[in-house]
Amino acid sequence: MIDYSPFWMTLQNSDESTYTLIKDYKVSGSTIDRLRKNAPISTVTLNDLCTILECDVQDIVQYIMTPEDKKRFMK
């Protein structure tokens, strides 16, 4: 499972907010909603967020193996 909780911590520790991401950096409201719901985002968006927040990918996203993931791909 892809989890964006690091994004929210990184955003909180930055000088930015969801408002500034939308208004100043033209990040779409639907992207913010996708981050809230741990829905897929593009690598372009991931790159943009890393650039805006001056951080690394792991400051935006983390992978958490769920039992469902394990069941699907592990033998």
C-alpha cells in the first residue's frame, strides 16, 4: 500500500500549506484530495511536490506492505 502520511508531516514542517500549493504552485485540488485518500498520483506530480517542498521522495510517500499485498505476490 502506498501511504502519503509523510507528505502531511513534510507539509506541516514547511512554510507551505494546501492553500499555497493550490494558489501559488497550481497543484490541483484533486491532487490534494488524492493525497488525502492515498490514491495514485503521477511521478511528475511527485517530482513537483519534491521540488516545491525541497525534499526527497521518502518525505512524500512510503510503502507499507499489507496482508493483501503479500497474498497477491508472495508465495
